[in-house]
Amino acid sequence: MSYDGEEVFLYNPITETMMKKIFFAIACVFALTTSACDDNYQPVYQDQLPEKAQVFLATYFPEVKISLARKEIDVMELTYDVIFTDGTKVEFDRKGNWTEVDCLTHPLPSGIVPEAIEKVIRTQYPEAQATKIERDHREFDVKLDNRVELTFNKNMQLVDID
């Protein structure tokens, strides 16, 4: 619209009101989502873990006392966390396969790290020991006690060093 050769912009209060409502709706959804995430953890007893997880714990951590075991129910997945009194943490997927083992400052129990990865560590870092390992469907990440982090692909080939 123009008036005497100048453009005139009309103020539309509906637009401002609508923007406030949209912003408020987004804030409400964010608040509800955030508060819902707090309740995703549920404590469980060791015998409520999947069978594979129970066998893993009995095999590699028979003498360590469990401080907390819990399951996390997320929109897309179910996972289990086990935290021991010495600070060690083990995470499992819904089937009981380990996805992360973190022993903080002491070495991982023998047999957790796949032999091909263990061989690379012994060869390239003979003085170091693995303290943490994570795996997913694509790769393994291993943290050594000398602060070196190694990434291996699913074929156990070293692909990155940090």
C-alpha cells in the first residue's frame, strides 16, 4: 500500500498474538519433554536384567558389589546401566549385550576387549591397558590408561587415534 508515493506498512496485532501463542506452545512442549525425560530411569534388581547381562556380570565382575542397576526407557530404545561400588559402569542394550564398560582408572577385566583389538594395544602401546570400551554396530572405541583413545571399525581395524 502506498500513500503519496511512500509505502505504508500496516501493523497487524493478530500476527504478534499468533507468534506469542506459537512461542508459548513450543515452550510448553519443551518443558513437558524435559520433565518426561527425568522419569525414564527405573531401578531394577540384578535378576531383572536380561539373561546375557547377568552372565556377563557374573563372568567379568563376580566379586564387585552392585551399587545401582537401572533400566532406561527411551522413545526408541531400552537400555540397562549397572554401576558398581568401585565406580565401574556397564551399559547393556535391550537384549543384554554390553555396549559400554568403563572401569575408570583400572584395567578392563581380561576377555572383554576382543582379541584383535587387544593385539593392537599390546603391539603399539605395550605399557598401556584399556580402561574403557564402547561399541555400536559400526565401531569400537577404546580408552587406554595413558589417555590415548583408539577407534576400530567393525572388522577390528584401527581407524583413528586421539
